[in-house]
Amino acid sequence: MNEEIISFKKRNITVLAILAVAVVAVIAGFMLMNSSSTPSFSKSSASDNSMHLQFQALSQATSDQCAYLGNLAAIYKSVNSQPNNTYFQGSCCSPMDYNHYVQQITELKNNYTNIPAIPQNPYNVSVAQVKQMLNYYNITLNQSQTAVFNDASTITADHGWCCCQCWAWYAHAGLAKYLIKTYNFDAIKVAHIIDLEDCCGG
């Protein structure tokens, strides 16, 4: 009698063990199916999508315009009349190019976030930061610093501080003075940053 009871218990334990293994297998299979059917959404794809949305918005913006060319007093007056929390958005001359935009934003983000004076998006610059860069234009450089400043202006892509003497020309020239004076940047490094800050489009 005892042997039959023991045998019965063993059979029950074996059946329960088999059932437990089967349940675990079903659950594991269900989880695997769900994980394989759910599309992955990496940080990279999220970043790419964000960049596309930024580009689409800024490429249609028109608050960055060429005006008062060469007239610094009028440019100061125009910029200073605008609220600090508004923005110069879009390109001033030519349509924006997506690949060029990505290259500019990526390099600025990767290399120059430690210098707050350098705008991180040349097609979306706050009026407050433009005012700051225009004020930098009044910085006085010594003889050797002036030489660096002059050399840098000749080796930018525009062979100057912008393609025309709009607000960006004076703002970029001010930024160049600030970088030379404060960080002792050479002409090549200054010119490279000015190229990254190009807001003319193309």
C-alpha cells in the first residue's frame, strides 16, 4: 500500500515538473515573439528624426534677413529693438541644405558646447546671443591678435565674416575677436568656427 502511495506521489511530481517546464517554455516563447515583432527605436533614429524636424522648420523660416548692409549703426538699432527671447531663424541668402546643416550642427555639438559664446545652431540664434556677439565687435585687439583676426577673415569659405555685410558679418567678426582675445585661438581655428556658423544656406 505504501509503495503504491509513493509511486502515485512520484508520478504526480513528475507530471507537475513537466507542466512547469511547459508553462515556462510557453511564456518564454511569447516574450520572444513580442520582442521580435516590436520595432527597435534607437537613440540614433530619434536624433535623426529630431534633426529632420528642425531642418524642415528652419528651412521655411524667414526672420534671418539681409538688411542695412554695411550700416553697423542701423544694424545695432534694429537688433537692439528686438526682444532677447526672439530668434534669427532660417538662411539669409540661399536655401538650406540638409547634409550641410547636419554637418554644422554635429560638429558644433561635438566640439564647442564648452564655449557658450559659440551658437550651437547658426540657423536658430537668439537675439540675446546676436546682441552679445555684436558687442564683442567692439573688443580691442593688440597687434598680433589683429594679425590673427585679419588672417582668419581671408581663409573662411566666404573670404570674410559672412557672404555680405549683414548682422551676421559683424556678429561673426565679434565672435572671432572674442575667441582670439579670450581663448587665444589661431586663424585656422577661428576660420573653421566661422564656417560652421555660416547662416547663408547652401
